[in-house]
Amino acid sequence: MAGPEDPNGGAGAPPAASKAETLSYLCEIICDLKLIAERAGYKTLAAILAAALVEARIQSNDAKR
């Protein structure tokens, strides 16, 4: 899965994403993982991911300021 940044800095790689873009991407992934956990019945994991999503959204809002 390709992320918003290329940690290897490969030739022809797009410029590194901003903090806001990275956090937005993380929010999307965490949300998807939370839904998968909920559907599979992993309540504790879903709750942990819900907390992570809240924190990622807070950080995202702070990064946009």
C-alpha cells in the first residue's frame, strides 16, 4: 500500500507530504481498520482504533492551523 510519503526518497518520487496530508491519510487508514475490527467483532481493538482516530483528528486539526 502506497502512503503519502516515500521513506526511501526514490528517484522521481513525489515531494514529501505535509503533516496535514499525512495525518489526513492516517485518519482514513485508521477509520478503515476500525470498521474492519468492528465487523469482525473485535470490540477492544475497535475501541483502541476509535481512540487513535480521535487523536489523529485532533493532531490533523492542529496541523492545519
